[in-house]
Amino acid sequence: MSDLIATDTAAPLVLPDFAAVQRAAARLQGIAIRTPVMTSRTADEATGARLFFQCENLQRMGAFKFRGAYNAIASLPDGVRQRGVIAFSSGNHAQGMALAGRLLGVPVTILMPLDAPEAKIAATRGYGAEVILFDRYSQDREALGRQIAGERGLSLIPPFDHPEVIAGQGTAAMELIEETGPLDLLLVCLGGGGLVSGCALAAHALSPGIRVIGVEPEAGNDAQQSLRAGHIVKIAVPKTIADGAQTAALGHYTFPLIQRDVADIVTVSDPELVETMRFFAERMKLVVEPTGCLAAAAALTTKVPVRGLRVGVIISGGNTDLASFCRLLAA
Ligand SMILES: *Cc1c(COP(=O)(O)O)cnc(C)c1O
């Protein structure tokens, strides 16, 4: 069953449902990695909970974004898909799209800011995408994206506000709960909310009674404000080391899903993210990027009460260059 909801834009949106997550899982079968679920006696003793960490830092291209990108491209109609896809991103969505396009034999164009890190531009090109650089201070990337998409007949795939992207991201929680059995609580980081809204669809279907809580950076708590205000609140691009969550606003698909399926949204600070990076490196031998630490930080700081509960924690990604990783941990 899909829910129809009215928006302040034009046509009613058809929200993705659990069946869409199941279709995504079938497409991703044998292609996305079923990432390991790890536990830590140290973390359990410190919090009094049973924590299950899903390691999407060990997913192909280093983050869950591969799931949604692959599902969105794979679900385009045949003729449309072959013409190619376009995205704008300087982060994990770019690499997820580039890799998914290569695997599906679909040309991928990525718009990236001129001042994006060289390593990210190189990685995206390395997966075979055409990278078009633009000046983010003088050019409107959305207008540019639409123009190139129109000229070349490409489909634009946004990083979170797209039903098939959301459904693809939901396969992460689906696999986690298949592994762990029913959970009391699921903690998921959020930027634009594609991961948390997709995971909530899977979680409520597979573990009735579960609570899903979103975690965002303190400096960029637009989702928390939106949930409390009952409408999408837009903020200035937040300053935080959690660069995967530097979004200004939730989307037209993700907001109503979060309103319906996410119980609360909490925030954590940059120093708390650094402490969590240190915990993962020292105790669990995991390299996790700052954004990937959001959900775990909420549990380890017990900002979300977890004592006595079985808790799923999604580690969303591990893409950080070693120099910045060391700089953050040395401070
Ligand atoms: C994109 C990203 C997020 C945020 O995901 P949304 O779907 O925008 O909420 C979190 N962590 C990492 C590592 C990401 O790449």
C-alpha cells in the first residue's frame, strides 16, 4: 500500500513503501555487499545495551549510497536508462552513482564544484563517470544540472529525495534486522533523510514496535526543527565535520516519511563525533568518517537512552582520507 499525500508543490507524491524496499533488495541481491554486523563488549558494558553495528563503511565504494544509486538507475525504464543519468554531488552520492552506472552499463555525468577535494574528483572519474566542474559561487548547480539533463536526455537522480533512492537505502536496515532478529530501537544518521526514511520502512515492517530515531549534527538540526514545527525548515549550510549531513533541508518525500515513521531526532556535537571515531578505530578497528559516527555517538553518549535495549546502529560510511582522519584524532 502506498500513501498519497498532498504537498505544497503540484501533483500528490506517491511515497515508497516496504514493497519498494523488497524490490530494491531483489535488484541489489549479489551486487551490494551484505555488510557485517559487529558487536562490542566494551560498548555494551558502557551503555548497558546490546548494540548491533551495521558496517556500511565496508559497503562497495565505502558508504550505503551505492544501494540507493544502483536501485534508482536500475529501476529506470529501459530506453530512458540507456541514455544516461546525471547527479550533482561532491560526496558519496557521486561515487555511488558512478560505480552503479558502470556496473549497469549506463553513462553517468556528475556535476562537482571546482573546489571539491581532488581525491573525490579522481575517485569519481576512476569509476568511469564524466565529471563536469562548476563554480559554486557563481553558477546555480540545479539550473546547470537541468540544462545538461535536457540537452543530453539524461535522468537526474538526486541524493535523497527520490522514491527509488529511499527504497534502496532501506535495504540496509532490512539486512540488519534479518541478521539480528527483532530490535527495540534503530539509530540512523540523517542529512536529507533518505537513509533514515528508507530504513524506517524496513524496520517497522520487520520488527513491529521498534522505535526509529534519527541523529543529525548539532550545527545542522534542520530535521529536528522540521519535525517539531510540522513543516520543512530550511537552514544555512551548516558548519560541521559531518560533511555527509551538511544538507539545508529535508525533501518532499523524506519529510512526510520521517513525520510518520521516525519517533524523534536527536543531535550530537563535532567533539562527540571525534570521540566516536576514536572508539571505532581503537576498539573495533574500523575507519569511520565523521558522518558515519552520528548514530553510534547518540548511543555511546546515551543521548538516547539505550540501557536494557537491543539497538541497531547504522555506520553509514568510511570515506575519509587518512590525513584528515589523523588530524581530527590528533586534536
Ligand atoms: C549521504 C550520507 C549521509 C546522509 O544520508 P541522507 O540520506 O542524506 O540522510 C550519512 N552518512 C554518509 C556517510 C553519507 O554519505
